[in-house]
Amino acid sequence: MWANKDDVEKNNWEKPQTTSRQPPGREEVIQIRKICDLDRERPRDM
């Protein structure tokens, strides 16, 4: 029942690639900046 390589590649090719190619939206960028700010404020002595 193993899928052969051609089937796997075809399935991967047919999958929509929007998630990886799309630039992050404004909300995501704001979230990332907030996380970076929290990391900066966190003490480094752990």
C-alpha cells in the first residue's frame, strides 16, 4: 500500500501553496512584533 513517488509529488504539486507564498498579513506582523518586544523585555538570566 505504499504510494509511489510520482503520486506523492503530484499530490504535493496540486496542493494550494498560498500559505507559504503569501506575505504575512498586517495582523500577523503586529503579532510577531509584539512577541519580539516581549522577548526583548524578558530578563536574559534564565
